[in-house]
Amino acid sequence: MNKKIGVYICHCGGNISDYVDVEKVKKSIEAEDGVFLAKTTLFACGDANQKEMVDDIKENELDGVVVASCSPKLHLLTFRAVTERAGLNKYNYVHANIREQASWAHSDDKPGATETAIRLVKAAVAKVRLAEPLYPFIINSKKAVAVIGGGIAGLRAAIELADMGCPVTLIEREHFIGGRVAQWDVLFTTNETGKEVVTKLYNEVIRHDNIRLLTGAEVISNTGSIGDFKMKIKVTPRYIKAKCNEGHLLKAIEVCPVDVPDEFNFNITNRKAIYHNFPSEYPQTPVIDIKNCTRCGECEKICPSVDFSQEEETIEINVGSVLMATGFDSYTPADGEFGYKQIENVVTLPQFKRIIDLNDKKLIYKGKEIKNIAYIYCVGSRQIDGDNKYCSRYCCTSVIYAAMQARHKFSDINNYHFNRGIRTYGKQEVLYAESLKGGDIYLQSYEDAPPVVEQNNDKITIRINDILTAKKEMSVEADLVVLVTGMVPRADNSVASLFKLPKGRDKFFNEIHMKLRPVETVIDGITICGACQGPKNIMESVNSALSAAIKSFSYVSKGELELEPIIAKIDKDLCTWCGACAEACPFDAIKMVKDEKKDIAAINNSVCKGCGMCLPVCPSNAINLIAYSDKEIESMIDALAG
Amino acid sequence: MHGKIMNASFDALVIGGGIAGGEAALNLANNGFKVLIVEKDLSIGGKMILLSKVFPTLDCSACITTPKVSEISRHPGITIFTGSEVKSISRKSETSFEAEVIKTPRYVVIDDCTGCQLCEQACPVLVHDQFQYNLVGRKAAYIPFSIASPRVAAIDIENCTLCGACEKVCPTKCIDFTQEEEEYCINVKTVIVATGFNLFDPLKIPRYGYGTYKNIITSMQMERQLAPTRPFNTILRPGDGKVPDRIAYVLCTGSRDATVGNPICSQICCMYSIKQAQLLMGALPMADVTIYYLNIRSFGKGFEEFYDQAKGMGVNFVKGKIGKITENENGNLNLRYEDINENVVRETEHDLVVLSVGVLPNTDSKSFFRDGDLKLDPFSFVDQADPLASPSKTSIDGVFVAGTATGPMDIPDSILSAGASSAEAISYLNRKL
Amino acid sequence: MADIGKKTARILVFSTEKISDPAIDMAGLLKLHYPPTVYTISIPCSSGVKTSWILHAFEKGFDGVFIAADGSDCPYGESCTEKTGKIISRTQEQMKRLDIEPARLRMAAICSVCSESFVKQMKSFNEYLLKNSNN
Amino acid sequence: MAAINTEFGKELKKYGAFDFNACYNCGNCTAVCSLSTEEDSFPREMVRFSVLGLEDDIRSSLKPWLCYYCGECSTHCPQEANPGELMMSLRRWLTTEYDWTKLSGLLYRSLPLTIIGFIIATLGVLVFSVLENFNLQSIMHIGHLFEIIAIAAVFGFILLPNIIRMWWMIILKPKIKVPLINYFTSFGELIIHMFTQKRSLGCDDNQLRWFEHFIIVIGYLGLLFTTVFLDWFSNDSLFVIVLGYVMSIIIFIVTIDFMSDRIKKQKEMSKYSQPSDWMFVVWLFLMGLTAFVVRLFIDTGLIEKNIWLYLFHLTILVQWALIIVPFGKWTHFLYRSFAMYFAKIKAV
Amino acid sequence: MEIEKGKTYKYLREKREVSQAAKDNLKQFIKIKKLILDALQESDLTIEQLTQKLNMPSNEIVYYLMSLVKYGFVQIGAVDDMDAYFSYKLKK
């Protein structure tokens, strides 16, 4: 069978044609076997060219198409759709990446880049010559979504999914929901408190029949994939009965002899082993922290609601899509970084926010009244030597707002901001202006000359070469030093490794494409949102959460999904069943079956993921991967070898 | 006064066919809702389709926009009115709005035009090309730009001399001067406002001399010069066609400046200027590029690294706001500023100056709704009723906002905001239906 | 600037669609240059490369073959690294038998953002192959 | 190493400064200021020093005197931080720093004290008139003597020591080495600036302002010369009489224009008027006007029956000579000229 | 009035006055186009040379010349030794 192949070589508006001689590429492949037409185009992805391709395919009855343009990550699907519109099976389309792998990679060597491009296009032509029409498998997609993380992003996504009519399991590792937002007091722009926002959302969550909330819950395993994730969730009990008497419980908390650092307050205070986060947290039932509980039984004596007989449960759920909203950790400074842990009264921004919240009228920390506060910016962000090159984006606004709050709430506060250039982007700029007008002092240094924090006797002095004062050395004596710590990925990200989520250069979860597919991951069916994807403020987190919700919804809303038909295929004649393939398969997709005469291997189509791990182990070379057959690969190698 | 009023109904009306409006419309349509996009311009794709490359990945903007745009225009669930404006919207019932939409005549039958450009060749008139930000001219019969959607001709009736040359050459007889303004009465259940933003007009800062000194351009004009569909074949000074080699960027032109009534930060100018600087260094390897800044705001994912990359490439960053600009006889420009690091005032000569103009609200949205129901914020962007928990909600139940209509933001944030507004619109529709 | 026209080794890379491809793409995006005679064939997973393909490449005149392995990031499971390793050693044994220098086959884990490491690998492999070429 | 002192900013607000804290250090003010040079860049540096409270640096700086308040910096300040008004306030503050009596500080900061000072001066004139039995001849004679003595005393006991203090703050204390010869070679600068304020010609606004200032300096010095040294009120020479008329007319005409600017508040520099600004211009106006009318009354023979008129003139004169000249805005004229002189000395 | 397809401009002419500004603009363009094309007829020129020759502001030359390039009347020639100015020639 001799195919009629159409080849389109894209200029990419100069991205390719500046380095690759596209006309030469066109000329050198025109004579290739099966190539019926070859064209160059300014933008292959443009509407006009797409129309032209459709017309070409129809008019000339092309049965193979190659577009040589950018990475298939961007536009493979675009052109598959084009061939489909023209009535051609989309697997008769092959993509050649001559931008990332030719023009850009070899922009220093134009003839070399052109030659590379020619070979890549020839290989694509070789592949399309052998391509056969394939038809996707239709699988059922369970109309349910698991939302992992009960912070603002997770809560908001869960509510939205439920509103769209999709059952949701909301999984929160802590015993209380609300994440970081619950820990913040008054919030910028609306002056709502974090508690108010969480209350509002919690009320919606419990109102919804579609949402099942699991707290103290951790995903411990996942099998399955898009459309059908099977997850096991370990749920730690509260050890308190659901219906409980609040008076008794308060007394029980009082008598508990355990004293451990309170993570809710970022360890600036202690709590008991039986505890609330704060009086109106959600769910409102307190919890016994069983890891720190000494089982002394004091609480049980006072309060009949305490119930040590509750047991850990493992729940299994089955969902079509998973939405990750696992949030962030605040950067923990190294010991001695700006005096952290070596000088008393050096705290982090989250701790400072809790200190403001916990004090009334006078700002007291460690028994001393605080008047002069120094804020040191970009701690753990924009690092020169460290790994965190990125800007954490929320901290400038967050700390300026906290400093203003301190000034308003307590009297005679002087704020000194040791920054590296204030980044109150957008409307947040008005906050900066207000802070300046209110008398906050801003001093700026470059990254290579950060401020120095020193303790002499009782006094903490911060010195800086202030570039706003011609690099003059300035000093401030402060009662409290606040390290404005940035966002870092969660230290414990075990849940992500269960799903094998890829991470970016900044170690946050990575989306496929910031603009084209901003909440999707390379793992089909899993979306990401909120600060687990990178630093974000509340509004930005919620925007991404809602975007992720609609994307996850689209995976499950129709009840079925199309899957790629790229799977392994057994050559019955060659197979002699040795079992090596079944052993190699990580998905248990290969089983022995009896053929007419002999035992042979058989592939379970809906389980096979098309990884190809079974191919090299077959002693009789009886397995091929569809679209990656020996013939196809070898003809590509031939083309590349030239 | 007009002929007849046409009626139509849709689930959702999306006002603005830029990247935010388009994304929102796609989300809605992919979930089975019928959507109408009303776009003021002759093409959808908004400002993004006119950009060169986008930060921080340096993808070409057209490569991201054009497939989106063609997906939108092909979608069976989406109807697009280009060259049309919403005149008013009023609530009709608990669950519906009535919108009055005016479609101005294009004088070309969209379905019949093949985009052959013969009319454009034939037209004798030359006027400023608004899609090239006036750097070159265009005809009165013209295709907006080569990757426009729909890529069909239009007649600029204000500048047309009615000579008929275009009509004579048109092979499909699709030019039709009998077209008249059409008025539509549209019934919708929900509205998404995605009206985008306006750029600051630097004529408002006379001490910069924009308009008077010909070698000062706006960042959007530079964006066009760098784009694949560029007006010149290379980077040129519009004053005398010289290839520039000392280029200056003036950040915060019309942003963070109370004297021009815009105290907020435009959020994108630092990054697009850094991006343009990188592109310029690629296009003109011998050129010096200097960016005069107040604070560099490279806050997004990968932005700080992008900024570092620019520094590594040799882009010169100078901290200090440009106070005034004067012109030399050879068309070069003297920029006066205080070098904050040194604490001295300086005057430096450049041969091309790019004003990194800020983002201003598009106040069109104010007039859509009767009685000023749609609340605006103090800067005249659409006010967010619940910015933390529901960022796309407006003061009107059932009306949502997407993208830069709420304030300055970059493309990824616009797309996420569009995703959010479509999610809210879908759950609103689910609740109300 | 590259030495245009300078001879470089012909290297065939088997990369994987989800993990090492993005890294190689990003190397291009960041304009981290490497020899233009490096060609890539994308497959789903590095543990699916057949020995016969590699031998075919040598037969057709490639100087070297490089497997850009998924490593521990492999979406198909942790056994990938081990399995890919086995393929390499098995193939190298065969290469010995066919009198092909086993060092002409290399493998390294290239994560989805390991662009720099990929380019480094290509440059050093290229140098090695040029030095040891029989011509 | 310098310590930050936020109290200074609060103190400065008593001298009229406001909103300067809003400065985000863009340097636009310095860039639009046409008097700002690479050697002497201002006003942002002064704003910054004020925010951080670097008193010593301000005290030893001449930059506040280099500014002639065209107001461009304030007009174009993106944060509306009013650097122009800050510079004006710094001049007021510096005046009190130079002043060994510290009385000028009291006058700037407190309007009631200022008014008490004026009342005491008025009472003094009244008491003196009663003691002289309202004898016009002797009152006018003593008034004239008073003028001579007051000028000498104010200059000798207050202004001269203050200029020496200024010199100490600007040259001596910062240990700037200046060859003695410079003091002589630069002397011309002092005279030129004192009489012409030629530096303000560099301002962007207009030449009219410079001209008005020039005229009023001529008018003021001319009137001073005519009344004190030519004894205008007792002189019969036609030339002297006409000269006095001309000078006094110049003064009150130009001051009327100045006052109307301050009322209209259209120009940046006249938007924010402190009591000290008003006092200076109003008293100057009254001096010119009353001197004019007194001489007119003398020439028309009406003065005998209207001795109150001369007393009023004398009261204005006493207030001017004992309060405004040594402690008020008049000193700016002197310090500014010396600032140019010191700047020249340092620069040579 | 009867409307004939292909001559609908006649219909609109009856209804709509063409503005004087539009007419003036057309006249000016025709004039300048002729000037530039005639000048280039003689020899290839840079914008600088055209400016002197036609005694027009150079920014206007850039605008019209680039428009003529856009519509295929003129093409871009070589750049000078300083890489500063291109010369322009008629498109054959």
C-alpha cells in the first residue's frame, strides 16, 4: 500500500525559520517515498492553515499527515483534531518536533539545525508511512472526584464540584479543616478573618449531600488511573464521640497533663494532647493527639465523650479524577539564618501573625513588650546560594499588612522593613502606599549584601547598607525580628509520590503548560491547584482551585472517557508462553490463555497502559507496542541515519 | 429607526473575546452550554494574539492563541459576534437577562469571504493600522491581521471613499455596502464580563514627549515590532528608519503614579519589558538595552529566574524613574533620572525609547447594566463582591467577571480567572435550572 | 557559537514521552546547545527499548545510542530503572559478541527538568565517541 | 553607621512638612528638578534623610538652600509626597538650627507665641509714644535712630553669630578642608546671589518669578537705604523723596501679586502657606504701603493730625526689624546667599 | 433604488457623504506614493536620502515607505556598513 502523505513545515513565525531553512527542508523531503505534497506555513497551528490542511486532506485523499513544528506537548492534539475533522483517522498523523529539538537546540548552528530538521521530518514521514488507523478505547469514568487537601483551595474546589453535581470526597490530613487560612487572622483586601472565611466554606461543605468530608485522613495507596482511581485512605479517629458535651470536654482539656508545641500557633505556644485549634474551628469536636497521649486516663474520668475504643479505619474509594490541593509549608530558616534560633525574639512571619492574633492591647512576646519591629524580607526566597530561586509572591503584601495591623492594634509600634525591592503587584500597591504614609520605614539591600542581625547584651541590632540612601550603612535596634519566610513545597509530600506527580525546577508540582493547560498534570486525570503548584495568595489559589474543579469535572462528567489505543499486542504465532512478559508487566495486564494448540499470552486492553516494559523481555520477540512496532522504529532509525 | 430587531437566546453571554473570554466560553461550551461571545473588535483573540512571545517561557504568543482561537470559532456550542457591542443588559427574571447587542456592519459577508486580499490590494486608501498600533498604514478594505479570526476582510467606512474598487475585484462578490447596523435582543441566563483592559496613553505625560519625539514608542508598538506579524521587517526607529542600538525602557509609565490617576501597579510591565529586552538582544545582538525601573516585580512562577536570565544576557537594569525626556537633533533622546544606587541625577542618551505603559480599566462594562448596578472598584475595574472565596462574583447575582476586567494580571492568571468564572457560571446555571 | 561544520558524533537517543522529552524540549527552549547530530525517538517508557532496535541503530551507522531513562520518576512504576538497566547490560553483552564497543551504548536517568544534565551527557558522549572513533 | 530616628520626621511636620513619608524613592523629583546636578542631586536625598531622621546629614547640607521651590517636584511626584514643601520645611528647620537664640524655632512651631511677640512689639511702641507724649518730631527722630540701631544690633548679635554657626555646621564640623584664599575668591558669589538670586533663573517655571524677586530685593534694599541712610521722612531733596516713593510702590505692588498667588494656590509653591510665609509677605506689603502713605501725609501736611499713621508704620517696622528679620523668613534671603557662598568655597 | 450585486457602493453613495478628511487623506497618499516611487525609480535610497530628496519629515517617510513595502510596491535592500540604515528599492 502506497500512502499519500501531506507534510507541513511550520515557520513558527520565525521561531523555526530563523534558524532552520524551511524551504530546504521542504525540498529535501518532497521526493520522499509517499510524500504527495509538502508545504511551508507561517503558523501551522493558525486557523487558516488548519482549514487548508482539512481541504488538502479531503481534496487529495491524503492518508498520512506530518506537521513539523513545535513540541508535540503543545500541538499534537491540535493536529490530530485537524486530521479527524478531515475524516482521516487521527493516528495517521505524526508530529515532528523541529523547534525545541532542532531550531532552538541548534540556534548556534543553522546548517546543523536544518540538517537535524530534515532527518526528523524524514523519520516522521517514515513512521506515518507505516501508521495504521486506530480507534480509542472507551472506558467508564466514575463520576466522583477526590479532593486532597482541606485548605482554602481544596474546600473551594470541593464545593464547586458538588455544585456542578459531582460527588466529592474531601480528604484532609489534619483533624481540622481550613489549612493555612484558618491560621491567619485578618486578611488583606476584605478584612475578613481567616476563621470567618473558613466558617463560611465549612457551612457550605456540610450543607452539601455531594461532599463527604474525611479529616485525619491520609491516602495510603492508589491503584488505577484516570476514570478509575482506587484509593485507600487511612482515617485516624478523634477518640471523642461525635455527640459530646462541651463543658465536660473543656474540663478534660484542662486536666490533660501533656504539654506539646502547638503547630497551629507555629510552636510559639503549647497545647494539651486533647485539644482544639481555636474555639470555633471545624469540625468543632476536639481531638486526642494519640501520638502524644500518655493514656493517663484523666480526661476519660471527667468526660464521658472521650472514647479510646475508636479505631483507625481504612476506607476505600473509587473516583474518576483526583484534585490535588495540598498546599505549602512556610520556609524554615536554617539555624543562625538572620539569628534564627540563636537570638531570642527572632520569629518567622507565620509566627508573627499568630503573635498579633494572640495578643490584645499590648504586643507582648516572651514577657517583653514589643515596640520596634524589624522585618527581614525574602528569607528562603530569591536565594542566591540556596535552592529557592523563585519569588514567593505573597510575602511582601502579607507582611506589610501584618505590620499595619500591628500598628493599628497596638500603640507606639515602629515598623522597619528590610526588603529587597517591594513587590506589591497590582492593586496591592495601595497597601504599600498606605504603609509608607503611616510611617513604616523601608530599607533596601541587594541580594548579595543582605542585612545583618546581631545581638549585643540585651539589644538586637540590624544593620543594612541601604541602597535608597546611597548604600549608607543604617542601623535599627529592634525588640522583635520577623523573618519574612516564603513558601516552600510541603516537606511531607508522600501523597504526591503515590500519584507520581512531576515537580518543576522549584520543586512545586508542575502543570503541563502554564497557559494552555495550567491545572493539568502529565498524569492523566490528576489536576493541581493552590499553593502546591507554586506560591499564590488566597484569591489566586481560589481561581486555580475553581479552574481545576472544572477540569476534573470534565474528566468525569460524561461518565466515560476515551483512552489511547496504544497498547501491547501479542503475535500469536511467535508466542510460546514463557511468562516473562507477565512478570515484567507492572499493571498485571498479561495473562496466559489457551489458544488453539498452545498456551499463549493475552493482553487485557483496558488495563494495559502501553508502557512497553514487556517488549524487551520476550525471548521470541512476540510482543510489539502498537505504533512503536519494530518496523516503525527501525524505519525511523533508517531515516535518521540518513 | 433600524429595520428589525432579531431575537436569540443563549445560556451564557461572554462579553469580550480575548483570551479570558475565550477560555471561559470554551469551558462553558465543553460542558454543553450554548454561549454567545460579543467582541468589539473585528477579530477575537484580544491583545494576546498581537503579542510577540510570552514570558517566562518565550513561547510565541500566536502559537498559544491561534489554536485556542480556532477551537473557539469552530466550536458548535459557541456563537461569535465580532464588531459588535453590548448596549445594555437588564434583568428580566430571577434567572434571565436581556441584552441589547448592536452589530455594526462589516460591509463584507463573513461566510463568503475567502480572505484572498484582492480587495485590500485594490483599495487606494491608506490609513493608520490600529492593529500595528499606527506604525504602518492599512487599506480601508482590509483583513485586520494575518492571523485574525475570522480571517476575512472588513471595510473601514469612516475612511472609505466609496470608489468601488474593492467590489469590482472581489471574486466572491462578498462585499456588500447595503449592510446596516443590526440590533439583537439576546436572552441569556448568565453573563461573563471579560472586557479586558486599556493601555495607558502616554500623551498624558507631556514631559516624556511621546507623540512629539518620534523615536519614543509604547511597549505595545515594540511588541508589534517583535511579533511574527510585524510591521517592519526588522526593528526600526519610527522616526527615521534607523536600526536602534541603544534602547531604553521606561517602566511605570502611567502606573504607580497618582498624578495620572493610576496609583496601582500594572503587574505585567516589568515582565514584558524584560521579555522584550531578551528578544531585542536576540534580534539585535549588538544593541544595548537598559531598563529603568522602580522595583522589578518578577513574582510569578519562573519569573525571578527569567529576570536573572536577562541580567545574565547583559540587559542593563538601572534603578530610577525617568523624570523627563528631551530630544537631540539626530533624533536621539536624553533621559533624565536619578540613579538611586548612586544618589545622583544623570542624563543618558538612547536612540530608541520604549515606554512600558500600564494597564487601565476598560470602563465599557460600566454602561452595560442599567442604574450602574455593576459595582466598580476605586480604580474603575469591575468590583469583586467576594474576592477571597469567590473571586469572579460581581455585585450582580448571575454576572461573573474574568481576566483583566477585575484588575491587571498576566496571561496565566487571566486564564485561571477565566476558569474560575466559568466554573462559577456552571454551578450557577446548575442551581438555577 | 558552535564550530559550524565541525564533525560531531551521530547519537540516537531513546527518550520517553512524559519524563525525558520535556527535559530535552526545555534544553531547546533554554538554548542549551548540543551536537546537531543527536536525534531523538520518543517512546512511552525507557524500559520498553528492544535490544534489536539498538543493534539496528549501530548497524545503520550511528556512533552511539543513549537511553534517556525515566529513573525513579517513571509513571509506570519503580521497576523501570532496574528493567532499563537490565536491557542495557544484556545489549552490551550482545554488542561485545558483535565486536561493538559496549561503551557506545549509554544510559542515564533524565528527569523532566534535567535539561542541563542531558546537554552535559550529550556533550561528553559526543567527545568520547569522537575520540574513540575508528576513523 | 547611622541610626534611624523616626522622631525627626514628626518634629519636621511642625515646620510644615507633610506626606513626605509616602516617598517610595523613585527619584522622579530629582530628575524633574532643573537645578539638580550630578554634584548636587536633590530633593530625594533630603526626603530620604528626613524619613530616616539623619539630622546631622541635613544640618551639614546646603541642598535645601539650593532649591528655589518652583514646585515641579511636587507636581510630578507619583506618590504625592510633596518634596517641594519638605524642602521649604527643611529651610525653616535649618534656620532654627543656625539660630543660637532658638527663638526662630518657637516662631515657626507656634503661632500663639508669634502673636504674643507681635503684641509685645506693639505695646513697646505704645509705651514709648506715651513716654514721648505723642510728640511727632521726637518720635520720628527716635524711630529713625531705632532703625539704625536695630539693624546694627540684629546683624551684630543675631545674624552674624548665626552665619558663623552655619559656617561651623557646614564647613568646620564635617571637617571640610578649605584653603583660606577660597573665602576671598568666592566672595563675589555671595554678593551676586544676595542681590540677584540668579540661580533661580535655572528653574523651569518662568523668568517672571525671578524678575519679581529681583525687583522686590531692589525695592526692599532701596527703601531701606532711602529711609535709613537718606532719612527719607526728614529729607527735602526731591530726588530722595521720589526715590522713596518708587521703592515703596515697588514693594507693595509686587507683594500684592505674591499674596494673590498664595490665595489662589494655583502655583505649586503657593499651595501650602505657613504663618511665617504670610507674615513675611504681609509685613513687607504693610511696610511699603505705610511708608508710602506716611511720606504722602508728610508731603500733604496731614501727618501732624494723623500721628497714629506714623505709629502704625513704626509698629510694623519694629515687628519687622525685631521679629521677622532676625527670626523669620527674612533670614532665608541671607542664609541662601551664604549657602551659595559656602557652596562655592567648598567647590573651588 | 435597485441594488446590483457587485455595485453596492453606488447604493451607499446615495445614502452617505464621504467625509472631506477621507478624501484629503486619499489625495495625500496618492501624492506621496507617487513621490516615493518616482524617487526610487532613479536609484535605491535609504530613508535618510529620501527625506532629503523629498523634503518631508523622516517619520512620515518611514510610515509611507513601510506601507508601500507591506503592499508590495517596494522591497527592502541591503543594510549600510554600520548596520544602521537599510536601502529600499522598487519591487519589479
